[in-house]
Amino acid sequence: MLKSLRAKIDSGQAVLGGGAGSGLSAKAQELGGVDLLVIYNSGRYRMAGRGSLAGLLAFGNANDVVREMAAEIVGAVKTTPVLAGLNGTDPFMNRQRLLREVRDLGLAGVQNFPTVGLIDGTFRQNLEETGMGYGLEVDLIRAAAVEGLLTTPYVFSTEDAAAMAEAGADIVVCHLGLTTGGTIGAETSRTLDECVTAIDAWAAAAREVRDDVIVLCHGGPIADPEAAGYVLEQTDGVHGFYGASSMERLPVEMAISEQVRAFARRLHRDHIGGMGGTS
């Protein structure tokens, strides 16, 4: 997988990753040419009409949700690698057993989601102080790398990027926050230029540890092809984009809404015309 991704990068093409919350979404993204698919609990929630941050709340066991999703989504695609988003802070998880199960389910790698990296303030500080911090997610990625799984962790700072690269991350995904737009997207986010500054710093920190690490960007205002293109043009050494809401939620919202409007316009016109013709 890494050889294929690096060959694509060497040829001047961007790497595209996508989050899949259903088999149909995975199938459609594969038809579009996505390079990687990741499944995690937020994918299920957002395709059920809930905001992606539902994946950080106590609505279900995140790792169990991924187990349930695996058969549906792995079976829906032909060749695209599918990765598992795992909750590394789960205190009831047997890490080695879970990673073996990931492979047995036909999954090719691991990402750290749900992640405490999206939590800030006093609550985040208390999580770190009470043994439920981001370091456990680093430990998960380190263990997955030892198992030979592809590792694509989310990072939220220079410290995170360096720690994940040291742990053996193949790809670091610079996470700029909840994706904006649509009916359940964020309204508060960084600007695109603020994203560029952050991504450059985080990518540099990762490359100081491993110069061959692949860097992708994700989230916040990077919600459409134009925004992703701008960020890749302005950043130094970013190899592509990973989209979740932007790859499946936003396109579905827009396409279904417009299709219903199109039916309404056409059928309303025909219905009125038909009534007029029989009166």
C-alpha cells in the first residue's frame, strides 16, 4: 500500500482518503478513485443525520461499531484498502487482541478515532491527568505499526505530529477540526490561511522525526475541492487530502436535496399542465 501511495505522490498526484459510513458510500468513493477508506463510529452517526462529534460522546462502544461496520463496508469495495478507526483510550480494550481482530476482519490499517485530540480546555486537561489522554492513542498507533498495519493517525499539534511519527505512523493526517458546511457541520473554525500555517508546522515536526512520512490534511474549512486545492498549493510538502463529511455527508446532502427539488419542479409543472389540459 505504501509503495503504491508513494508512487502516486512521485508522479505528482495527490493522495485521497475518505471516511465511509455505509457500504454505498464506500462503493461510490471507490468508483470516484479514492485511495484509502476509513470506517469509524462518526461515519455511522453522520450518515444517520447526526453531527460527527457524536462519535466522541457516550452513544455506543466505538470499537464495537467498527466491528459491525466492517463486514458491510469491506464487502462493498473491490480493491480499496479499508482502515479501522479505533478508540485507543478505551479502558476495557485488549489492544493486541483488537489489532489481530482488525486484520481478521479484512481491515488494512488503523486510525485513532474517536480521539481526545478534538477536546480542549479543562476537560482535556482532566482527561490527561486521569490516564485517558492522547498518549494512549500514540500507544495504539505504535502497536499497530509493530503488527504491520498501515497507520494514519490524526494529529492536532506539532507535539502530536512528532509523537505519532516516532511511534511509526505511515501517514499523519493534520486535523483542523470539525468540517464546516451543510446541515450538521461546524460554523466555528479556522480560516484557510490559519490552516496552512498549522499544517506546515505540524508536517515539519513529523518530518523531523521521519523524512518519509506522508502528510494529508483534513477538516475545518477544508470542505470542498477548491479549499483542498488551495491548501495543497499553499503548504509545503503536503501530499493530499482526507475527507469524511466532505466526501460523503456534504455530497449526499446536496445531491438528494437538489434531486427532490428537481422532481418537485418537473412534477409540479406537469401536474399543473395536466390539470389545465382536462379542465
